[in-house]
Amino acid sequence: MIGRSPLAREFWKHGRVAACPIYDMHGHMGHFHSIYFPRADAASMVRTMDEAGVRLLVFSHHAALNSPDLANEPSIAAVKEFPDRLRAYCMINPNYPEQVARDLAAFSNLFPQVYVGFKFLSDYHQVALTDPRYAPAWEMANERALPVLAHTWGGSAYDGEAVVREVAERYPQVRFLLGHACHGAWHAAVALARDFPNIYLELTAVFDDRGVIEIFVEEVGSERILFGTDLPWFDPHHAIGVLMNADISDADRHNICHRNAEKLLAPILPDLIA
Amino acid sequence: MRFFDCNAFFGLPARRPLAPVATAEALLAEMDHAGVDRALVWHIAQHDVAAQTGNRLLTESIAAFDRLYGCWTVLPNHASELPAPAVLFEQMYKTRTVALRAFPDDHRFLLGEVSMGDLLSAMVLRRVPLFVSLIRGITWRGIYDVLEAFPELTCVVCDHGCWGEDRMFRPLLERYPHVYIDTAQYLLDGGIEALVSDYGANRLLFGSGFPESYFGGMMMALKHADIPLEAKQAVAYGNLERLIERAWGDIVKEVVV
């Protein structure tokens, strides 16, 4: 038994709990150059989701991250295959403004059946979140109050805490999900979440750093924290085990696993969330 | 399920972490909260201060707690910094110290025949496990080198990283029969299942990486992995117990929990 709370006991026993579905707000899909994935195709990922009680995964396909040739097409295809279990972020690669224009033009037709928001990967594309090439996507997200999941990493010149603060001030209507929660700059992430009510701390790659979740819950509150795993990278059962082992309440766990995501997604996906 | 953690430490690191666990008593309290039965542990001073200082602190700290087994740090012995292998092993047995750790890059030596041939040869004969951690003082190149020189060495590779290191450790598992990996940071979805399918359940040891990682993460991943119950129990407890028994006889079973 990894914790003594009723929820921890249920998850430990069954691996999933119907009353506590998981909304994984940070996923990917498909092969990636530097890692072996046993379960990277859509069907295998849905199998993993079933095993851990993950109700919905919001993701961006690895090809969408790094192959301008394929762009968002693999993400779109996967959502169409599993429309009840998957939604995609429209990946924006600002190194290709002409592709960004095409992605934005297509966005409305695919929202919300496929897309629920945007994904930015500034460290990898080496374009700062504040760069004007991102502006068209930021402006659309701001105008429509959409979720934007941005990879954020402490100290980064592209998506570190200072850059995040600048765009958060500029686009106050965006539902700004800090992917990896400014990894390593934990107290800066806390300050950002306190200063900007539209900022959420997303936990991918945070689960293996003991103590961070307790700090976030105590200093920000569990209402602004979102579950994420980078699936197919990280086993959701690992993340669940950490949440059940961490020194937080079952109410906090419910917020992180599903309630916060449900509030975020309900205006976009009323039928699916209901 | 019972859990025997092969990779946990206590003590205060020189660079303060978010959630340090200072004492063996505090470690045991966390183990009780999580449901971990036993642990093979080391003291952070073995890395941050000196092998001699840390080994002594470890031994003193765990002496009263039968559920904790020690893992000392070793060095090259050309300056007689530690006892000769035969004496070292005798001291280990008397203090419930059942494995050794090395941090060659951080402690400025080369882990190989020239520097440590006497100890490594003795470890092979006695089957004493060597633990190495990829987040402290060794690289994959260092691990490949020592195993090339000592292919029969019992070596447990810990903390191999959450970025997916199968391309690094699978060749070692195939070539060297006494290489094992721990679960700390093996977060890869489906990784446990794939590894057990390809290599059996005996090459993977439950390790938490505590206190830098939570016990509960890999415990939950293992509990609900899609592998047979016997395989889970081997990874969670039996494999480490077997490694210790191979080297030290019934030292584990002598302790009644």
C-alpha cells in the first residue's frame, strides 16, 4: 500500500477508480528518434489509458513536433480513430510560418472534433515564446480563450520563467498550461501561477522529483495543477502512484486527476465531459 | 506484494534537496507509510563527503534496524584507503553490509583492472554486487568498460534515466549474465512488460531512487504491470534477496520481520 487514504487504497487495489477518472493533458504519439517505445501507436496508448483509468488524452504526435513534412496530419488521424478518448493540440512550429498559416486556417474546421488548443515546443524549435512568429497562434488562442500547452523549462531563454511571464502578461485570456511546470524552477512556477489566474501547472516529468507536488499544492492550491505524462513516454500508473504517495489530500488528488481538466475542457467539449 | 528496495539513501546532501530524509529512522517511517518491507541503503555522505566517513555513518545508522542493509562505497586501494578485499568482506558481513557502490568519475578514479583489479576480481569470486548510478559518478562508457574487463561481475545499474535507456542497457543484459537494472526512473510506458517479455523477470530489481523520487511511483507501476504475479514478486523482492543470498548465504532470512 502506497498511502493510507481511501483513494490510494482503491487505486492500489484496482489500478483505476471510476470515481476518479484521469484527464492526461500532455501526451504525444508515435516513434521518436532517441528512445525505444513499446507502446507508441494509438491503439496501444488507448490500452494503457484503459488500464490506468485515463478518460481522455490530449496530445501532439511526435511527427507534428519535429516533421514539418507531416505536420499535424498524424494527430488528426489518431483522433478520428479514437474520437471518444483522444483530442489533439494543434502543433505550431514557428520556423515554418507558411505552415503555421495553414494550421491556423484549418484550426476552426477541426475544433473541437480534433483540436482543443495549441502546443508550443520552443526549446526544441529554438524560437522563444515571445517571438513574433508565434503571435498569430497566441492571438487566436487569446481571442477564443483556448488552452495552450507550452513546454516550459527553468532558465530557458526560449520558454523559461521570464519568457513565460512576458507572454502571460501579453495574452491574459489564454488558458496557459505550463508543460513540465518550468521544470527545476519550481518556486518561479509557483510565483507565475500566483500572479496569473490563467496559468496552470502541468506535471509531466515532475512526478519523479519528490517534494514538488507538495510545494505546488501548498503554495498554489490543487485547483491549478493538471495531470500529464508525455504518454507514450511515462507510465500513468507511475504518476498515479506518486500522487497517492504524496502528502496531499484526496480532494487535491481529485482536482489534479480530473476536476481541473473537466472545468477547463467543459466549455470546449460539453458532450464528452458530461 | 512485498517490496525490497535496492536503491535508497538517507542523510543530508551538501546541496539541499526539496525533501531530504536525514536519518535511518525517518527513512523507515517513509518506508512504513509506503509499504516497503526492506531496503538496501547508503548514506549520501558516502558520495558527498568521503567513502570512509559515509561508510561509517551508514553502518552506525542502520545497526539497530534489521530491515535495512548496507551498501558501502569503494575506492582503489593503492594508498590503503580501505581494507584489502578479504578484510573488507569480513567487515561487511559483520555489519549487514551486503553490496558495494562506486562513483568513479566523481571520486576521480578509473573503474577497471589497473585501478581496482584486486577488488573487482574478489567481488566476482564472492559474487558481491556492485551498484552504480548514472546520476552520480559514472557514465554508460564507464559501465561498458568495467563489464568488458570483468564480464562475470554482478553489476546493478541504477537510475538509468527517464528518457529511455533501453538502447544502452539491453546490449549489456544480452552479453553479461550478471547485469541487472533497477526500476528507479524506468518510467517508460510498457517498459516493464517489454523487458520481462524479452529477458525474463530476473534481471530487473525494484529500486525507488528515494528520497529524490517517491516510493509509490514505481510500486504502483509494478503492481499493475501486465506481467504474471510471480514476475512482479521477483522484481519487487525476490531478485534482490537472491543476489544477497548468493554472496552472503542466509543473511536475509536470518532476520525476522
